[in-house]
Amino acid sequence: MNATAGTIEATPDAGNVSTLLVEPPDARALYVFGHGAGAGMKNTFMNTMAAALADAGIATYRYQFPYAERGQRFPDPRPVLLQTVRAAVAAARQARPDLPCYAGGKSMGGRMTSLAAAEDALDGVHGIVFFGFPLHPAGKPSTERGDHLHEVTVPMLFLQGTRDALAELPLLEPIVTALGERATLHKIEGADHGFRVARATGRKEADVREELSRVVAQWMRDRT
């Protein structure tokens, strides 16, 4: 497995941000992998998930949002986040033009990807994968954050824990159903928003990561 660090210009005003391309020798697809709001691209989930995806034959292109690159806690304004997504997709496709490209991310990274795609299709992206779509704040159930999904024209895969406090399934499931054949929902039993499972389930986090990567790899194969 080869890992290549680099930088891209997020926006002219925000400047450069870090990137990390992880390539297994048998890569069959490329996933542009945005991080969540609370941590950067090298947090534990991103590291372990990128490794699991590599084991499943998927290369990953991770990138920082500008606020995370600066070490700040609060995300940048939405236009900056969306432009960063577009810059990362363009750079990833340039790095591995031979691989079919998918995009998305953990929580906020996935939602910013779909918001960008809803505004204007992401060039060359075959589908969007959400690791925990953040439908609403914890304890404040609502569906407005999912309204834009109807404007996304590529296939979408929603990977959701059944204990995800940021996406109550009775609210998310009708949204996915209404999207028709464009959307697939895969539920991880007993997992929270970070895909952690209670010890009582008997499952280990490595088991969950293997399930996630297996489902993603099969979904990409079916659409490539």
C-alpha cells in the first residue's frame, strides 16, 4: 500500500490544505474522502477506514477543510467548504485518472459533497458514499438537511448506524425511499454516529469497518 502526502489550493482566499492519497496495489476505484466537522483527515476513524477500504481494493484521497488545516474548531462558511470539495475531487481525478471516481465522506464531509453535487454535478464522480449522513443535530430531529438530496443526480450509498443520534432512522428512511433507485441504505446494527458498537453486541470495531468496506466495495463494483 502506497501513501502520498500533498497539498491543494482549497480556495484562493483560504489557501492550501493537506491531502493524503492511499493506494492499494490492486485499486479498482478511487474514493474522495472528506472528514467530519469535529476532527481532521487523520483522526482514528479516517485512518482505520482508509486502511479497511484499501484492503477491499479502494484507493482513498483524503483532504483537510481549511479550518481544520488551521487547527480551528468551527467549520468554514459553506461556500468555502463546497469549493474545497470541488478542488479535492479535481485533484484526486488528476492523481488517478485511470480509476472510476466516487466521493463523499464522514458526516459533514459527506453532506458537503452532496451539497456541492446538488448545486452543480461533480465532474467525473460516479456516486456519493455517506459514512453517517448528519440529517439533524443530536436531540433536534428534523429533515431539512436532506432536502437537497433530490437534486443529486448520481447514485448514493448511505451507511448508517441504528443508534446514530444525528440521523433518526424513521426520518432518514423515507428520504432514501423517495430517492428511488438512486439511493441505497445500509444499516449497521447497534452502531452510533461514529460507528462504535456497544460491547454487549459482541462485535468489535474492526468487524464494523470490515462490513463497511465490504459493502462500499460491492456497491462501487455494481456501478462501475
